[in-house]
Amino acid sequence: MQHVSHIARTELGFDKFDYHSLRHTHATMLAEKGASPKYVQYRLGHKNIQVTMQIYQHLTNKMSTENAQLLELF
């Protein structure tokens, strides 16, 4: 994993890349595809779902748009 991190920083120009960023990306992508928060918690191995929801899972533009469209149904 250190090799991948080194390549990302030096050859691809991702100065702030680290392994931990992949956990955030993984959690967010699962949520974006509709995975339940409980499943994301399980995948990341968190005991407390608040850690998953407040720290690891981020709101994407796609998620915002899709949820805004839900409101238009009313």
C-alpha cells in the first residue's frame, strides 16, 4: 500500500493522498450507490454508526441532486 501511496503522490500529483482517504471514498461511494448506513458501518468495521455517518460518509453533488429531485415529487 505504501507503494501505491508513493505513486499517487509523486507520479499522479495527489500531494495529500493517503490510505485513509480511500476509506472516506469507499464509504461515500457506497452511500451514493444506495447502500444502507448500517452496511457501510459494517464494511468499515465501526462499532458506532455515528463515526461512519459524521466522519467517513460525505455528501456528493450527485446525492444532493437526487435528494432534491425527491422533494419535487411533492
